[in-house]
Amino acid sequence: MATVREKAAALNLSAFQSPAQRPPGFSVAQKPFGATYVWSSIINTLQTQVEVKKRRHHLKRHNDCFVGSEAVDVIFSHLMQNKYFGDVDIPRAKVVRVCQALMDYKVFEAVPTKVFGKDKKPTFEDSSCSLYRFTTIPNQDSQLGKENKLCSPSRYADALFKSSDMRSASLEDLWENLSLKPANSPHVNISATLSPHVINEVWQEETIGRLLQLIDLPLLDSLLKRQEMIPKVTQPKRQPDLVNNRNYLDRGILKAYSDSQEDEWLSSAIDCLEYLPDHMVVDISRNFPEQPDRIDLVKELLFDAISKYYSSREPLLNHLSDVHNGIAELLVNGKTEIALEATQLFLKLLDSQNREEFRRLLYFMAVAAHPSEFKLQQESDNRMVVKRIFSKAIVHNKNLSKGKTDLLVLFLMDHQKDVFKIPGTLHKIVSVKLMDIQKGRDPNRDTASPPRFVTVEELLETAKGVTNMALAHEIVINGDFQIKPVELPEDSLEKRVKDIVHKAFWDCLSVQLSEVPPTYDRAIKLVGEIKETLLSFLLPGHTRLRNQITEVLDLDLIKQEAENGALDISKLAEFIIGMMGTLCAPVRDEEVKRLQDVKEIVPLFRAIFSVLDLMKVDMANFAVSSIRPHLMQQSVEYERKQFQEFLEKQPNSLDFVTQWLQEATDDLMNQKYKNALPAAGGAAGSGDGPRLDPVAVQNYAYLKLLKWDHLHRPFPETVLMDHSRFQEFQLQLEQLTVLGAVLLVTFSMAAPGIASRADFAEKLKMIVKILLTDMHLPSFHLEDALTAVGEKVCLEVSSCLSLCGLSPLTTDKEAVLKGQIQAVASPDNPIRRIVDSRILTFLDTYLASSHQKPSAIAPGGLGPIQKELEAVAVKFVRLVNYNKMVFSPYYDAILSKILARS
């Protein structure tokens, strides 16, 4: 058996120099070399993959450096790709701590820059503004001399691991401090390093793929060919390394002034000057205030110059307008986290030059928008001024309304520290794909079922079936379902095209009717269309009306009258209006009556068609309400049949359902075992483990949907048509949880008498509900709202106590009550967790009993919100029961296999 020394000799340089040359069967968990190997591979990857180049910071050039955020991205990707710690999720914050450890042990060091005239602290920052440099530059031994020979990764590792402060045991301890332990897999094979071209292609492909999952883009070509669509931005005509001495002096003077003032506003503004033309920088220098202490005049001068430049150049993000629309739509719907990830993906597709310029401008905007900073305009808020001036410098999309543009710009300003980071989801996707490519596997393989080709006809047929199934499902589930007229946005391309075409048509009709003699060809065709529409409104028993329409609107007779000059268009229009009044719904009586006031023929025909379109919608809604009772009887079989046809064409359409039910089974099994352990005692080995009821597993699985991570996890296929409803339930329950926690805290601290006053409890509940109304919006801040709730609750409680003849709350009690209400903002707050647990228990009880009527027993401590909770429970149970009726055969088949294995 080999000794430790022999193992060390066998693994000496081969394990450290190239991760691809690790001996077969080597485990990263083997001590003392497991942690050593991981650190060595991290150093090797960082040195070979991070972009090291000359960079400028605060108008000063720094050679051979890299930025902190890119180092985090490289190490994050490396750890995820090689799975040193198994399938555990590694937060980005822990990767930052790994970088800090490398910096502490002099693998790299911070570039000596100054912020506000002071040296930066030696703390690693996950930022695109922080610069770092390897302590020695790879592949330059000859230039550095004998004292700097620690250049290769193996030498870095050698020096690192031989130091008295950083041995293998301490490396293991560091992983434990990070709550990470190397996985015990015996084989972690890493093949030869892929070329940068292949890696970049994978990053680009997966970035676009992930973006398409978050945003529905109608024009995919614009995204795939984005480089061709990016406008050529006119840049200042100067060489970055050969600037004019006068211009260089002006920029240096401004930089020196900024360093002497210790002002973040000035620092961020002067960073933006790098992208301004030289003549504008010279003008700033010449117009510099004579009194250097007048910082307000300096800021006004800089702001005017920057705003002037960016108001006249092409917008930085003026491409891929559909992405703008998608992100804005996510923000409008309150999906802030998804919008942030989509923004991060979108900005990753930018070229490095535009990305860096946009980063600097956005940073300046965020600083300048702060209310405590220099007042930009006396009559306006800084935030609104920055938004108004720089909106067009960021995005100028004609298809994006002003409100959505403002929302998008404000969102970018509020999240400027996060939008340039790479999402962890993308890291995982890319790591898995690169691992597949390295191992020679097809990265696009379908692990659930073998791929097969489908024709366009099959694809269209499948899509049609899914659409019909979704429509039938919506009619049955949504009792308020109605078809609404299509209303195109005022500034949309479709609306403009439609208006132009309609105007051209009606202008042609007007010209024909103005001729002498008039030409009635188009008018007769319109009468024919009106005739067909009126006949479509009739029921089978409307024989008299059918004969009347056919007789009066006889097209052959009308043509003969037109040819002989005997056609009376006004008389026909009068008959059409009268028949429309007979057939229309009462809600359209006013529209039909207004038609009688239109005297000109062309405007009259145009108005008639407009009202007929509304009548078609009314007829469609009448048909929906008529077939709903019959559809209810057949919908279960119809949806199951449609899904079965879809499943035959897409055999992997139950993959996410299987995963969902498997997780629910595992969770319940773990709970059963925990509860059984104390009671089982010494009989644990008898083999009689806890058994699960399939119905209980299904109910628990439905409850898991109320806590679903919609951002990072796909929804199960069988409940996908109700995705929005489950999201709405989730938002409602989150609001009820906060509301219940606030009321529980309030009544527990107040006098016992007022808690029993129904009028006071109802009034207090309505006040808190109003203050939490916008909880689903991205602009809502729960902490601020709860601060206002605390103030109002204390006021109401003191008022009620006074009315009851009791002493109002003391100052100390008010402070405690406000603090406890404020603490509810945290999801980990004990009171909030108790209320959340009781709500889920209540819903589980409803599911188990299949009640659709309110229960007479209120859940413990949730009496004040009983009415709202029961309303949600009834809708939730109704939706779940219907889903069970449709898909229970599939659930039973999947659970039978899962429970048999368990």
C-alpha cells in the first residue's frame, strides 16, 4: 500500500500543473491533497481565463489587471462546471469569499488606486470598478528576474501550500468555514481545456436561450443577428494612447481636482468624461470656476456637459426593442426578479465597449439621482431630472410607451449594482453544457426520451390542440371569462398600419361615391358583408327576420338599381340600422342609436362596421355562456384526451410533473421518519417504515406550488395552464401572511378588551390592507410600508383604548409594538413563520376534506383574516379538484412507481 509520501510524489506536479492530467480515480475529497488540488485548479483557471489587459480607472491607466466581477464569474463557472462539491448550489457571496482568500494569500493583489484621495482597503469587491493584478505575470519569467519566478499555477500553488499559514488542513478548514465540502465522488474527470472560441459560443448560445425562456420574442432573427443590428455609434476621434498633450493635461487637472474633493458624485462624473470628445473636455477645463471651493458650480458644469453629450448621441441600448418591451412588461406585472435576470442576460450580449460606457453612465445617474446629492433643478426631484434627461441616452424605442420607458430606466438606476452580474442560473446551464462537450457527449441531448423530428404540420396541429385545450379550460375555470375586442396600443406599428389601410379604403370609397355618376362597386361589396354578418347573428328559429334581410339586401337587385341610377343608399342604411337595433344586445342600444345621427354615407358605413364588430364580440360571449354548462360536463374528458394526444407527440411532457411529485414524496417521507424516530425507539430496524397515502402526497404537492420559485424552476406541465392563477394565489397568501402577523402582534400587545371588539378589529384590518395593497408591485418596499403601518396601528390602538376608558399605550410600548411590526418584513420572523405555517395547515385541511364551503372553525390566531383566507381556500380547492379530475390517471401512475421505490 502506498505511503503518503509516495502519493505525494505521484501527484506532485501533474496534479497541480494541469487539471486535465489528474490520475484516474483521484477524489477531490482525499486528504491531505483534496483541498490542495481544488485550490490549485482554481488558481490555474483564474490565470488562464480571466481577461488581463490595460485598463483605465479615473483617467489613469493600469497595466495587466482584471476586474473583480469577472474573477468571480470565472471561478463561479469553474466550480459549477467541475462539481467539486457535488450538486450543491454555491451562492455568489461564497465565491467572493474564495476570491478574498486568494487575495489574502497573495495570489493577486488590489491595484493601488485611490478613492476620494484615500487608498482603498484590501478587501475584495465583486464589482466592475475594482481592479486587481496577479502578484507575478504568467509567462514573463525572463522579464521579471530571479526574484519573481513564481509564475506558473504549480509554482503559485507550491508557494501557497508550503507556507506555514496555508497547509492542506487549513485549506479544508476554509472550505468548512464556507459551508462547502469537496464531494466524495471517486471520479471527477476533466478533459482538455476547451478553446476560448468554443466557450464564448456556448456562453452566447445559452445566454440567448435563457433570455428566450424569460421573454417571448416574436422576431428571433433580431436577437441571433444582434451584432449586425447594433448601430454604429460615433465615438470621439482620438486614439486612447496618443492623446493631445493639451487635452491630456485638461483631463489630468480634472482628475486631480476630483481626487482632492473626496466626492463620489465628482468621481463618477469624471469617469464619464473619458467618452466625451476632447473639445468638450477642453471647454469644461476653460470654464472651470475661479473659486475651486464652489463645488456646486463644478457639478453644474459637469452635469450640463454630460447631459448635452448624451442627449445628442445614439442611445446605448437602442437595439433589440422586443427585449425592452419584454422586460418592461415583466416590471409592470410585478416580476422584478425575472426582469433583473433578463436585464443581466441582455447586457451580457453587449460588446465590451458599450457595456463599459453604459456601466459608467448608469453609475453616475444613480449617484446624481440621490436626494441628498447636489440639487440639479430647484423645482424638481433629482431622480426625476436624471430620468427625464438621460432616458433617451439609454433607450429610445418608439414601440415602448413613455410610462414603460420611465419604469425601465428607473429600474436600471435602482439596480445598477446588480444588472452587470451574470445570473447563477446561466452559470449552471453553461457549466453543464461545457462538461458535456468536454466528455464528448451531445450537449443538446434529451435525457428523458430520444429526440425525433416532427413536421411543420405536426407542430401546428399540436399547437392548435394545446390552444383549444387552454381555451376550453379557461371557459370552464373562469366564470367571468369574456372575449374582448382587440385594442391595439396607440403607438404600435400594427395600429399605425391598420389606420393607414383603413383610411385608404374609406378614401377610395368616398372618391367612388363622389363621381358623376357614382360608382357603387365597393359600396355593394360592403352591403354584402353587412348582410352576411346580420345573418350570422340569427338563431335557427328566426325565419321571418332571415327572409326580411334576404329580401331587402338582395345584392342582384341592388346591382340592377345601381346600374339604372335608382339605388337609394340612405334607405338601405336605414334598414341596416333598424335591423342592428333589433339584433343587438341592450348594452349596444346607445351605439346603434348614435348611427342615426350620421348623415354622410362613408362615415356612416364606417361607424356601422365598428358597431358590428362589437356585436360580434357580444355574440361570441353569448355563445360562451350558452355552452359553459354543456362544456362543464365534457371538459374533463376533452382536456384529458387533448393532453394524451399531446403526450403521444411529446413523450417527455411529464418530466417536470414526475420531479414535482418526487420532491413532494421525499419531503413527506422525511417528515414521517422524523416523527416516527422517537416513537420507534429500538424497533427502527424492524423494516416497517412509514407509508404514504397517494392522496396526501398529491395535496402536499399542490401546496408546494404556493411556495414555488417561478424564477428558477419550470412549472409542472399538468398545471401549466393555471400558472398565473397559482402565482396569484401565492401573492394573495403572502399578503394575508403579513396582514395576519401584524394583527396577531397588535392584539397580543393590546389590552384583552379591544381584541374582542369586532368593529375595531375590522377597522384595523382594513387600514393595514390598504397600506399593503400594492405589495405585488416591484416599486413596493415592505419595510417602508410596515413603518407606516406601525405608526397608524399605534394611533388606532391608543384611540380605541381611550374610548374604552383605558390608558393609551406608553412610549415604550409603542416603540416595542412598532419594532415587532417592522420585524414582520423578514420572511424568517417567527411570528410570520407561524402564521404562514397555520395558513398552509388550514389549506391542507380544506384539501383533505374537499370542502368548498367556508369552515365554521377559524384557524388558531387567524380569526381576523378568516373571511379572506376562506375565499382564497375555496378558489384554491376548486382549482385543485378540477385538476385532479383531469390528470389523476397520470398522477396515480407516477406515484405508484415512486411509492414502490420508496
